[in-house]
Amino acid sequence: MRLIIEARLADEGSGTGHDVDGVLAVVERRDCSLAQLGLTLAEGRSLLEKVQVSTIRQREVMLKLSQVRRLVAS
């Protein structure tokens, strides 16, 4: 048996709750020990980096979309 911890980004603003970038990280604990339930420092840093990159990417996409909409509307 394995304990699998997944980290996902979801778009709460859209009301759909759908994933933005799918699964950002998967951490597996093969022994299912509660002592190993949390993330190590390295795993936490890696996850934070992925979240930051994904958030910046999504903001860039939204900015470009708003610029295109303004151009089309004018």
C-alpha cells in the first residue's frame, strides 16, 4: 500500500473548480507511516517553486488575453 500526496492548482475564480495546470507534484510514501506524512524541506521548496512558476504563467496568460480583448474591442 502507498500513501500518495498530490498538489494541484484549482481556479476558484471561475466557479468550476477545475485544475489549472493539473498535478504540480506527487509525493509517495510507500510505508504509509504517519511520521513521514509531511513534506521534507526539499519537497516543500520544490512544490513552492512549481506553484510560483505556475501562478506567474497563469497571470501572464490572463494579461495577454485582456490585451487582446482590448484590441478587439477598439
